[in-house]
Amino acid sequence: MNSESKTIEANLLTNFINIFVSPMEVFASLKVKPTILSPFFTLMVSLVAAYTWYFYIVDFPWLIDQLIARMGDIPTEEIDQLHKFYEAMGSTGMMLTNNFGTAVMTLVIYSAQAGYLALVSATFGDAIRFKQWFSLTCWTYVISLLSALVIVVNILLSDNGQISLYDINSLSLTGLGVDASGNSSLQSLFDSLTLPMFWSLALLVAGYQSWTKSGYAKASLIVLMPHVLIYGVWAIVALI
């Protein structure tokens, strides 16, 4: 391994540490030399490995019952159909679907976030490219490694693999005790909101402010507006 490769690896390791403890240093380095593959694949491999292990050890018939129960009061005929569907899919099929969906949705979300910020940047003349925004997005969401760690811990603490797919990440609002029993749409919203996500968004605001030299109020408005709109509409629809 040559000295240049060692330097690159050392810089990446430093970024992984500093995004948690000294994010401004990471933001400064990314603006000059944006990196994408390392944070994205590290997070994806961690989450995919955690969920693969989960589906490998979970009591699958029990999991099916939990998934259907979460859907609320549905006709018996639909329950039977869902049982047949999940049984035909099997734990391997459900694991592959979950992992593929996680990877694709993450890529789509990151791309949309970076594209939005690049468009705003072009509008305000900040001269910050899509690749830089994509890199910043990937690194701020490295915080979700905490979710992968919590999933592993919860699997280890589970009783013979009997832990619900919705309870496996105890850093979600649902895992923290926010309950919307009887409203599956609202409960899904609480499932999707996690503490690492809020942390990542706070870092994204800080990164935007650092790069554009704007005020925190403006940075918060620009970065958070799409998220507030999306989750706000989701909540309104769920409550109607």
C-alpha cells in the first residue's frame, strides 16, 4: 500500500470519527474534496448486514402474525391472503425485498436531497455542485450507523428471535414509545422518524450554513422545508 492510499484511508477514518464529534472539520474537507462511495456503502453494508441477520434468526411465522396485526382491523379474507403471500415469499424473499428497498430508497432520497440543494445553490449563485451536496448528504446520514448498531443490540437481546420488524430500531419514535394504535398510516410515520435522522438533518443544516455562509435561520428553512412539507402532508393525510 503506497503512502497516498494510506493518506486517503486515514482521511476517511478521520471523517467517520469527526462527523460525530467535530462535523465542521468534515464539512470543510468535503467542500474541497467530496467523497461519496465510502459513507454510502459503509452505511448500506451495515444496515443490510443487520437486517439480513434479523431475517435469518427471526421466528418467521410469529413475524407474519406481527406484521398483519400491525395493519389494524382487516377482514378475515384479507388476513388469509396476506398469510399465504408472506408464507410464499418466505423469510429470504422478505429479507431481499427489505434490503433492496432500503438501498434503492436511500439512493433516491440522497439524490433528491442533493438535487434540491444543488438547485437552490444555483438559484442563489453559491457555485456548489451536485457532487458536493451529494457527498455532504451521504456523510451527514452516516449518523444512521447508530441505527444499525441498535438493531444488532436488539437482536442480541431478543427472545429467540421474537422481535417485531417495527420494534427492532428502538431509536425510532415508535421505539421510543410514541404510539398511534389504530392508525397504521400515522404509526408508519412514527416508524420512519428516528433520532439519527433528526441528528443528520441538524448536521445538514450546519453544513449548508458553513458552505454558504448564510444564517442558521435561512439554512434551516432551506434544508428542512422539503422534509416539513413531506412529513406534514403525511401526518395530515393520516389524520383525515
